Amino acid sequence: MRENILSQRIVICLVLSVLMLSSISCVDMMTSDQSSGGTSGTATVPTKPLLFAPANLAVGIYTPPTLVWQAISNATSYTVQIAKDSQFKNIVTTKTITTSATYVALGLVNNTTYYWRVCSNNSTGSSEYSTAYSFTTVNITPLLLTPYNGATNQSRMPVLVWETVTGAVNYTVEVTTSSTFAYITLTRTYVVPSTLLITGLLANTTYYWRVRAIFSSSTSNNSNPFHFTTGS
């Protein structure tokens, strides 16, 4: 009799132990699910990426630049924004990228500062935008072609020719008899193409000339000057 009562008590203890372990296990799983942002298997919003290149505040970047950022494991696409101001009110480009964490930014002009940022996307939503980086494209000055530097016996109505600069909307040409450009004999702001016919030059006189490119929001440095001497 006493043995039966003892056996029943052992069974009851075992049942209670199993129930307590099951309860603890469920609580643990629920806590784990809640801490991970939802039920196991549910997609979460991706984190914002880090920007890699061009480095922040980089200068002398050739166009078109390749933008590179951190790949986020649960992101299915990225949104890239490029602007001319740090507040992203003057946006140049907004592009959705689905193939990789890189983007070749076409259409940017030289000697200009740009700001860029990226956010990650998936079916659940989008991250915040990354911290914005800025870079400044290269300041390319025009390359003078003809009359050749040091040319002599040139026409008094020469055609000045220089190399086209990508993104330039027009050019400023300066001509002078001063090798230091202390004073300017002639100034012309000339719309592309990159040639200019000048008239009224004196015979047997040495002239110096230079060109700078004008972009939509900036101006290049002056080119290296050339000089030529007119004939009789």
C-alpha cells in the first residue's frame, strides 16, 4: 500500500517537471521572437548601408564616378540619391539599384561638388538614408591646340582652337600682348564649339592667349597660356 502511494507521488512529480520545462521553453522562444522583431521567419527592414567610395570630401574625381557602398544581406535593392546641396533639395539623380552595391553616376559635370546617400530596401520596407558623403569632380582646364605655342608669321585673323571640355556650356577666351596677362587686349565668352576667330590684331606682334571652361554652376581654372606672333 505504502509502495503504491510512493509510486503515484513519483509520477505526479515527473509530470509537473515536464510541464514546468515546457512552460519555460515556450517563454524563452516567445522572448527570443519578440527581441528579434517578430515571429521566426518574418522579414525585417534592412539596416542603412555605410558609404565606401568616393571617400567623403574627396576632390579631383573623374566623371563618371563609381559610387560604392556596403552590401546589406537582407536588402533586395538600394536607392541612391545625388544632389548639389547637403540638404538634398537640389537633387540631380535618384536611382534604384537591384544588381549590386555600386552605381556609375552618369551625367555629372566637372569642377562641381556633389552630395550622395543610399538607403536599403526589401519587401518589408526601407532603411533610413546613410550619412551623406560629398565629393568634387576634377577641375579640367581646356587644352590649347592652335596656333601652336610659339608659332610665328601667323595671320592677323587667326582661328583659336582648343580641346572640348565635357560638361562645359561655354568658354571665356582672353588675348593679350602681356605675358603675365597684366592687362587683357580682348575677351570673348564664346558658346561651343571650341573655336574662335579673332580679328584686329597688329602685324609683327606677339600675343598670348588662354581659355577657361564655364559649367552650369562653376568655372574651371585658366588653361596654360600659348603665344604666337603675327606676320607682316
